Amino acid sequence: MHPLFEKAGECARYIKGHSEALVISHIDADGVASAAVMCKMLEREGMDYGVRFLKQLDSVALNEIADLGKQLVIFTDLGSTMIDQINALGMDIVIADHHQPAGRGEYHLNPHLFGINGANELSGSGAAYLIWRAMGSTQDLADLAVVGAVGDLQDLREGRLIGMNRQILEEGVRGGVLSFKTDIRLFGRQTRPVHKLLEYCSDPYIPGITGDEEGCLRFLNDLGIKLKDADWRRWIDLRKDEKQQIVSGLMRLCIASGISPYKVERLVGEVYTLLKEEEGTELRDASEYSTLLNATARYGHAEIGLAVCMGDRSDAYVFAQNLLAQHRRNLSNGLNFVRDEGVVTLENLQYFHAGNNIQDTIVGIVAGMSASIEGISKELSIVALADAEDGIKISARGTQDLVRRGLNLAVALKESAEQVGGAGGGHDIAAGATIPRGTEEKFISILNEKIGLQLGDGHEQHNV
Ligand code: C5P
Ligand code: C5P
Ligand code: ZN
């Protein structure tokens, strides 16, 4: 048996030895999906449980958790970065996380501790799912594990889920809850009229399509695609040959606009369908589902996302749909801000300060999406700063190429933040931090230097 499964088994048995638990999770799609897997498990085991969602786990939050005096605390999608501080509290704890760990611990399930990359081979909800499976449960919740992995963009690099995520996907397929196929990778296949689907294509940015409703309508008309039956046709309503025509047309446009073949390829990739969900709803598609969850959790409504994952298809679901519409407007405004303001370019990174123009909880998503904006270098990491209640929020996004050359944003952000009195962590390709107000300039300069060192020799060994 893979040692990761053995560890999941140990965690499962340890949880069973308690009668109540508090689940602590992260305010994003993967965090909500992870918490849902855990809650379903605790419910099935007949245990009392409560849930709390955190923007980040810091010592203040940890002390509050300790004061609650619960029998058992289960951390999902966070905890590994703070493992030493958690252990020092002397509580009964289980961690199911995938962020780069700062240390070990007895009931600490983290892929990095078993030679598996937590940035793209297993998500927080995947880790939670392994514990669920170790309890002897069915493959049912593989769908939530895939929603979490897709929410963390773990399928981005290869255009498909890999590693342990793939095993979970295959279990879900065998269990009849998931299917996958190669298709266009644009947001809204289930729910948006086709021309709207194309209009919101931001990666790659296609002149005449992206943000251009008229252009999209013309493009589809030129291909002879019928736009309406009784209602606007959605991607899922199109015939296979029509889909192929559109994809080829888009690729021709991309090539004519000089967009790199690598980007064009990314238009198409694997997509994941949740077979238990109703066709034509956001929940049917793993990517749309995860965006819906982000739209709740990133705005202080994680419990709404959780209710949807737990099965609510009435009030909570309707609320979540409204939040989703607002979230998409916020992302679009955020991208416009970056497009208008541009970035400051240093030797080893480029950055923008959003101030209070972009909310701290979504500035990371905007930073990731902004790579597709013209004039933003594809060769440098993007660092975003935004005002937050407790200081300045930092979000950084790299590329696979840079990671291959030695970039590790989790290490660079953690160390740079600590040097100015802040804290950070995450993954090699994507990481975040919070730093005290007023230290931005110093932080950026340290970070620039650290990334330079990482890329310089590429052989430095770090332990986070
Ligand atoms: O906190 P957490 O691990 O859940 O978030 C992972 C973050 O890493 C996501 O915001 C995701 O957008 C980012 N990511 C990325 N590129 C990848 C993998 C993850 O930007 N290839
Ligand atoms: O917030 P953002 O989306 O930029 O986060 C990127 C990654 O860094 C996520 O995996 C997040 O959990 C992690 N992070 C962290 N510590 C922070 C902020 C973010 O580990 N203080
Ligand atoms: Zn995660």
C-alpha cells in the first residue's frame, strides 16, 4: 500500500477515537470542498462537529482555536505551513493539507511528505478524500475531490489531472460520479450562450473575440453556427462537428494574431463532468462548480458554498449563483485595473499594487489571470499587492518554466515576508503572504533578490 494511504488510514482511525471535532478550512474552492468531504465523513460516523473557515492560519487564529477546547481539531487545506505552532498547542489534531509543510507530525497527511507534489498531484480535498476512503467509504465523494483540485488549477500544467488526482478521478469514474473528456476549456460550457462563452475567453486573449460580443457573434455567424433554438444555444447544446468547427476557427484566429502555439493548445484540454448533478447547471462541470465555491468563500460566505457541497439546491444554491455573478464582475474589473495600470518590472519579477481596487481575497486569482494580458511578461513571476485588514496581502504566480529553473515562490515569499515581520507560504508555482503596511518596498526588493538567487544557480536546497 502506498505510504500516503497508510497515513490516511492512521488519520481515519484517530478520528474514529473521538466523538466530536472542529473542522478548520481555507476560504477557497478547495478549502470548501475539503471541509465538505470531512463534514460528510463526520456526519456518517455520527460525530458532533463544527466548521470554521479562515483566510489564513496565523498564531492569533490558532490561539482562538485552542481556546474553544474541542476534543479534536481537523485542519483541511491549511495547517502544514504552521505545523510546529500547531504541535506546540498540545491539542488532538489531524491535518489534511497540500501546502509545502514546515515539518512533520503524527496525523499529518500531506503529499509533499511522501514525495508527491501538492501543487498539481493532490489537493486539500484530495487529501480529505483519502481519509474518507480509509474509513471504508465509497468513491462517491471523488467528485468533490476533483472540484477542489480543479479549483486550485491543478490540471493547468498538463491540461489534465495527473498523479494521485488522476487515481481519484478514475475511482470517481468507476463509482459512476465522474466522467472526463477533451473539450474546449472555457468558463460556462454548461450555462452560457456560446457567444458569451467565447467573449469571456481571457487565456489566451484573442483579438476580435475576447471582450468583443459583436466579434463573437460575427465569428459564429461566419462559421454558419446557429445561435438560437428556442433559447440561446450553450456549448453543451452544440453538435460535435459544430464544436470542432469553432475550436479550429479559434485556433486559426490565434495563429493569425501571433499567439504562441503553446497558448493555443491550452484552449483544449480535459474537462470533468459531475454525473450526479443536473445538466445545464454550474454544478455539472468541475471548473464552474469550483468558481461558484470561490464566489462564496472568498467573500465571507464559505458556509454557503459548504451548504451547496452538502447538497443544498435551494436557498444556499440561489445565493451562491448570485455571488457568482458578482464574483465574475469583480474579476473582470480587477483585470481591467491591471490592464490600465500596468506593472512595474524589476530584474526577477513584475508587480502591481492594487491598493483597495481589488479585494485581498481575489487578488491572487486576478494575478494568475493577468498573465494573459498583453504587455505582461510571460517570463517573469507576477506579484500582486493589495490592502488588507491586517496589513498588505501579497499574491505571487510563477510559470512552469521558472519552476523548472529553480523558482519556489512558497520559499521566497515565506522568507521575504518573515524578514519584514510578515508570514507566507503556498506552492512553488503560486504563493501568498501578508506583510505589515509600510514594508512593501523593502519586501519587493528582498523578494526580487531571493527569486534571483533561486533562478541563478537553481541548486539551492531549502526546507520549508
Ligand atoms: O491555497 P491553495 O493551495 O488552495 O491555492 C492554490 C493556488 O495556486 C490557487 O489560487 C491556484 O490559482 C494557484 N495555482 C496556479 N497555477 C498552478 C497551480 C496552482 O496559479 N499551476
Ligand atoms: O492568496 P493566494 O491565492 O495568492 O495564495 C496562493 C497560495 O499561497 C495558496 O495556496 C495559499 O494557501 C498560500 N498562502 C499561504 N500563506 C499566506 C497566503 C497564501 O500559504 N499567508
Ligand atoms: Zn488547496
